[in-house]
Amino acid sequence: MTKNPSSDSQATLDQPTDLSSFTVVKRNGILVPFREKRIYHAVEAAFRDTKQVKKNEALSEEIAEVVGETTKLVVEKLSLFASNGTSLSVEGIQDMVEVTLMDLGHHDVARDYIIYRDQHKLFREDAPQNLKVERRDGSQARFNPMKISATIEAAFRVSRNLQGPSPQEVIDAINLLTQKMISRTVHLHKKGIPLTTELLQDELENQLMREGFFKVAKEMILARADVITPTSEKEEEESDPNARKFTFITEKKQKKTITDKELKKRIAFACRGLEKEVSIKDLLDLCILNFYEGMKEKEVDLAVIMAARSQIEKNPAYSKAASRLLLDVLYRETMGLVASDKKLKKQHAQYFKEYIKHAISIDRISKELEDFDLERLADVMDLERDDKFYLLGLQNLYDRYFIHENDRRLETPQIFWMRVAMGLSINEGAEKNERAIEFYNVLSTFHYTSATPTLFNSGTCTPQLSSCYLSTVMDDLEHIFKIVSDDAKLSKWAGGLGNDWSNVRATGSRIKGTNGRSQGVIPFLKVANDTAVAVNQGGKRKGALCCYLETWHLDIEDFVELRKNTGDERRRTHDMNTANWIPDLFMKRVESNKSWTLFSPSDVPDLHDLYGAAFEKRYNEYEKMAEEGKIALFKKIEAVQLWRKMLSMLFETGHPWITFKDPSNIRSTQDHKGVVHSSNLCTEILLNTSKDETAVCNLGSINLAAHTTPQGLDKEKLASTIYTAIRMLDNVIDINFYPIAEAKNANMRHRPVGLGMMGFQDALYIQEISYASHEAVQFADESMEFISYHAILASSKLAQERGTYESYKGSKWDRGLLPIDTIALLAKERGQKVDVDTNCALDWTPVRESVKAHGMRNSNTMAIAPTATISNITGITQSIEPMYRHLFVKSNLSGEFILLNFALVEKLKELGLWDEQMVDDLKYFDGIISEIERIPDDVKQIFPTAFEIDPEWLIECASRRQKWLDMGESLNLYLSEPSGKKMHQMYMQAWNKGLKTCYYMRTLAATQIEKSTTDINKRGLQPRWMKSKSASSNIDVERSDKEKPVVCNMDEGCESCQ
């Protein structure tokens, strides 16, 4: 008799233990949650190896019981150690497994386990990336082949006087030499020879000479001598500052001069209060370096700003100085006054009134803005708040958000915020001035920020303020091209698009009208892709579209390959996002390793509108009909095979994303009025769509960091911001310009809004909490519960004031069901437990009573958008994202910007560790601090970057938020060394944890930060130990060997929810 360990013996392991709140320190220092299952699987693997039981073969009852008993004893001992304050580590746990195996008399298993550990320890120690090199100052550094290749390239370029990109023959030589140096270094290490900087440089010089590169070796020797021999300091230039004048040409073609004294005064004013952190002299010198006689006036301004911008990596204070310099440009452009002018505040108030009249006269803003008390609003505006900006945020506003005329900006930041606030207050009647001031205050203090379309268009003549539009495509030619036309109209006005194409018949299905055969959905998706490219968003950013297809669609295998770089270009959509819309039944089939049948929707028309148990029942019926020959067009495949292909394409192209149909529908507040057929462009919006309704959502995000103190949430301030934000969002619906009738119909009937958050990582920094911790999980739960509580209550109070939304009757709200209550519904429909913590910290009775008494103003209230743009504007981390890198370069339509983790810099300043060497270390280690030895371990634990955080933490935090949300969240996942097995586990965990959708899956490139000596990415240089395999060859749901990391390049053109 045999027994499967996944049943009885393992069943108890699914229950939480005393160790559930503890973490384990991995060998690389990353913290992961303790999982009892991992102990079980390690013990099971040891027994299988010793007893020679194959992985797909069930364990005997005797061995299964021994594995369970061993695991139980190990966990009990670990629990005792942990409760006594002992840290749990991977090595410590493995030691405990060894000891327990010996104590129980399983000496053969323990022996093999010890041998296995010793072998893997040697493998780890001998891996090139784990070798340590002693520097000249005695400190230890990790051996880095990239530095070897950079040194070689520098010597080649000097010896051969190379300009521009290195020739291919030089690149080939560098690759060869680097690989030989890696092999030689590993050989020296295995012989027990201590690795030092001097030794490796000797070896490199010898290697160059052995390969015949004598001139290159000579340059390297000379450069090495220069490092050891200090150079004499340069004498400072002696010149009269008063004589330094520069001629420039004004916009009116007039010649004018500017002196360095005037420039210094401008720079000094921008650096006020920052003198201890920035060098005015250095900025002046850098600025003048870019001057030439006869330059344009704009080039003078640009040179000054770029001088400060180039120094941001040294100190965040330079970003503040650069922002002030840009403000000076803006004030001169709008009001004709410099930033230091004492009349600025008074002139600003006067200019605001003139701006309103002029902008109306040239049809830039609505005539209704003239009806406000402009005198009162002008006095309220606080110019001091302009100083809240850093350069990236203000540059974004300057380039793309401020209203302009003939390339001249007409708005200052405070006028911009006031214009948005006034636009959202137009329908507030007698209270519109008070509401405009209320809205202005939350916007200008960065407590809350409306989504980009609202910022673009509020108060204008065409107030298209909504972020997201979702549509479903019917299976007829006329409607297909109507949706394509609708996409163009919606994209024109800065809307992000989500299309559901699951209705469209599959390849090979019969067309009744012509008696022909369909080419399927793919050719139409190509048309949709090209439409998104052709129509950009109001001329301000690229059009963006995501197309969804259900997993049972017969064209799904072609759909998942749409973003591949190979194959027929007519069946590729390189500019469009794609997403899988996956029913629970498919995930169950993957888990149980069963088959899956693909159909044409023309043969199974009701599947599209079914979900949960009803879908499962009907799908099984269709499968039976196919087996009986009643359905001719179908394809039967292994579910695991299709799942593997999905993950393979996600790994290789970043698409299609993984989204789940059933939790999105079962937990929908509007299940009485239709079906959620897809999500949106950024996977956070989940609303019903039909032929008559194009779903619309209006977004905005709370700055969580602005409502967080070292002690936790400032709940009074946060509650106040939430009430104002919900009112602003609700106002959008009535003010909004709707490009198509179906959008207006849906929005007016259901009134959905999506209040989200940003700055979650900053809020953790303020409290000195690591993202990879149980404290972060708890804060995610607590903060989202508080936002959910007050967002629902705010909408209910608005219903008391303004009335419920039209389709309220019969909704989950009307049935007394809040988002937290719907987890049980999901578990019931799924037929299995949903692994979600359902604890509450607040008393929800007042919310329930308010909804019962007054109803809801909005069908939906919450969705967490990516916020990439608006978080840049306000200078915080985006959405719920972990810190990507502590130093990296971000590219957008405003150019390239160096982004530095200001929170880390402040911490290092406190410790006296922030200096030029630290900047160099951050660059060298790709913006990661775990390898910088002089940074204390407790600081490293607070500041892990995205790829250093185990995805389990991100998914658990997302699960805690999802239980409070009535829509979804844009969740990016990160894998430092992805494998098929890890990806499978990650997305299975997301599904089991009740998540509705996932967004991008990011993998780690070989190098992310621009190096000062060479750009490895541009040459594609990778040492052999970092070489990537084909993504598809690595996808293995059942097991995984040592997969290597790959680069996953994903184009993020979407800013609609931002």
C-alpha cells in the first residue's frame, strides 16, 4: 500500500504554526517568511534521494510517516529556539534537520544530506560571483567580471585612440579576455591563493601579453602607475570675475549680455538654505563650461538647470536647487519676474486673474471658471508650496501639464493646482469657492493627486477627466470596427484602454453569411495595435491599449505569442499589451495535472458570461459534447502545457499578464447588473462591460507617506483627505466629457471611482520598516483597512447628500455585503479555502449602518493604480511598489533623470556615511547596498531593493490589501533569478491568496546602472557565468534545475492610470 504525502501527512502542514510570524535569513541576507512546507519538502527530498524514490512516484506509507514525524520534530525545536530570541537562518535550519535525522536513527539519510550540503557549499564558494577580493586598503569586495571587462576596454580605447563605439573585434577580444580571467581567478581560488587587487591586475597584464596585446598591456601598466603616484593639483585660473560676460540671443532676436555675477546671484537664490549641501561655485563653473558666444536665451537657462541636474547623484539637495532654477525660468516666462523679486507674491495674485481671462479668450479653459471669486482664490494660493517640488516632478509639469500658448507656459504650479481644483468644483453651486479651496489644499500639499487625465483637462474646454475605459467586442464585423473606432476616440483624449476580445470566433470557425472560415481574432488585434500607435493621447503621451482573451479560447496559443520578436509580423502586436483572463477551473486543472479543452466562442457562447461553479458545470458539459462529436471545432491539450507556455511568454516578452476572471466577478459589487469581462490597461479596474456599456473609471491617489509618522498613520489627517478625495472623484463623473455614448451611459448609471494610494514604500521608510517583514504586511493590512473604511463611509455620506447611484438596488452594497464579506463567497464558489487573512482591526458597524441607511453614491470606490507619473510629480515612490534601485536612471518624455533614494541618503548622512565614495559604490553595485560593507546590517535590512525582496512578501501584502478593495491593484512582481518553478509557485500563490490580477513580472538584467567607464548593456557583454538561456527552455512547472537569469525587456507606454 502506498500513500501520497500531499494528502494526510502533509495536510497538517497547511495549518499555521507558532512560527508563522517568524522570518528566515537566507544566505544572501534576504528575509523570507518561515514556511513549514519547505521543511517538509527538504526532508522528503532527502528521503527520496537516499531511498531512490522518483519524484513522480508516491512515497510508501512508512516513509511518508517518517517524513511527517521528522518535520514535526524539526519545527518544534525551531519554535523553541525562535521563542527564545534565536534568529532563524537557512544554515541553522539545515543543521537542525541533520541533527533530527541522526537522533531518529536515519543515519543513511543524514549522511547523504550532509554530503549534499557540503557539495553545494563548494559550488557556492567556487562560483565567480561569490569570490572575494582584497582591496589595497585591506577591505573585501566581491569579484566582479564587469569591472574586469571595463578595465580592459578602457585600456584598449586609450592604446588605439578609439572614438565612438568600440569595434566588434575589440568587443570580441574583451569578451575572450574576460572569460579567461574568470577561469584563471577561479583556478587561483581553488589552489588556495588569496585573491587581491594587485594579483588580479598582474594576472590581467600577463593575460594581455599572452594574447599578443602588448600595447594594451603597456597602457594598463601606465594607468596603474598613475593610480599609485598622486598627481599634482591644478592651479586655479586667475581671472577677473567682473570681466566675464556672455552674449546671448533673446526670443526677439536681440543681443543681450549676462555676467557671471548675475548667474551666481540666480544660482545662490536657488541654493538658499542648501549652502551646506551644495556648492554654488561648482554649479557656476559647470554652467559656464557649456556657454558659447551667441547662444540662445533658452540655452542659458538650460545650462544653469543642467549644471544642477548633473550633480543630483551627489546630493538630493541639487534636485531641489534645479527645481528652483526651473521655477525661475517659469516665473520669467509667465509673469516676467525672476524668482528673487520681492513683488513676486503680489504679482502672482494679479497674474492669476489675468490668466483666467486670457486662457478663456484663447479657448484653453472653460468660461465657467470666470464665475469663481478670483480675488479670494488668488489670495489663497501659497507660493511657498512651489518649493515642495524636486526637479523630476516640476519638469514633468512644465513639459506636459501646464497650459501653454505658442510654446509659452501660461501656468505656474499653484495656478495649475487651482485650475484643476476649480474645474472639479464647477458643479458645487453656492459652495464652489469653498470646495475649490478645499480641493486646492489637498492637491498643492501633495496629500492627494488626481490621475493624469484629470490634471491635463480639468477646467478646460474639453474636460475628459477619466483614466480608464473598458469595452467588450461582439462577434460581428460592424461592432469589431466600432470598438476600434471607439479606441481611437478615447485614446485621443488621454484615456487608457482595455478591450475584451473573448467573444470573437476562433480561427477555422464557420462564417454563416459567406459560408467561409474565420481567420480568428489575431488579425483584428493587429488592427487594434496599429490604431493605438496612430492615435496618441492628446499629443502628450503614447496611446496605450491592453487586450484580454479567456484561456479556453481556441486562439489562445497564438494570442500568448503576440509580443514575440520572431515569427510572422502580421501576427505580432509589439505596441500593445496583452493579458490572460483565466478562470479558476484552469488553475485547478494545472494543479491536478489534467487536460484542458479549447473552443471557439461561436460554439460555446455562454461561457463568456459565466464564472465560478456555473462556469465549471457548463464547461464540463461542453467538454462532454466535444467528446461525443456534438462540437466539431475544439482542441484538447494538457493544462500544464498551456500554463507552461503562458509563463514562457511572460518570461520572454513580459506578456500576456496573468489576471483571474473568477475572483474579479465573484467579489464584484455589481454582480446583479452584468459581468466583468476584463480588467483595464493597468489591471486594477474591474467593471462590467457589455455592448451598450463601455466601463469608465476615474482615478486619484492618496500620498500615504504624507499621512505617516514614525509612530504610524496620522489617522485624523488621512480620514479628512479621503473624504475630500472621494468628493473630487464623484464630481468628475458629472463634469466629464465623454467621447462615446456607451461610456457616458455606464458612468452615469454606476458612478464608479477608484481611490488608490502611492508612497507605500516611503511610509515604510518613515517607520523604519523593511518591505520584507511581517511589520510591512501588517502595515499594508492596517493602512488599506483604514482607507477602505473611510472611502466606503465617504461614498455613503455622499449618497445621503446627493442620492445613490442609479443601479444601486440589488448590488452587494444593497445586500449588506462589504468587500471583506466576499472572501467567503469566493471560497464557496471555488470549492476550496482561499488563503487570506480575514482579521479586522476596526469596528465596521458604523459603516454597515450608514450603507444600510443611505446606500452608496458610487458602485466602486477603490483601485490601486501604478501612479508612475503623479508619484514623480510629488516626489515619492510609486503606488505600492518597493524601491527599484537606490540609484538609477529613469527615462520618460521629459528626458533622462537620475533617481536617488532620498530616504537612504538621509539615513546615511545621519551615520556620517554619505560621501563621494558611497556614490561610486552605489553605481558599482547597481544601486544596491547589500554589498557595501561599511553600511550597517540594520540599515541594509530596512532598505532592500525590489529584486532583493522575496515575491512572497509582495504577494502577501497585496493579499492583505485585496481583501479591503472593491476593485483591484496594479501588482508588479520581481524575480532576481527567475525559474519556471519559481514563476509557477509565485502565480499559484497569487491565485491561492485571492488576488484578482497581476501586472508586470520583472526579471533582473545583467546590469542596470550606467557605469562611468563603459556601458556594458550597449555592447551586450556578459561573462560566461551570466549567460542567459532561452526563456522557454527554462519553464518547468514540475521541477527546475539551476536556471540562469534572463533580461526581460518591457516597454511601459502606459501612464493612463498614473
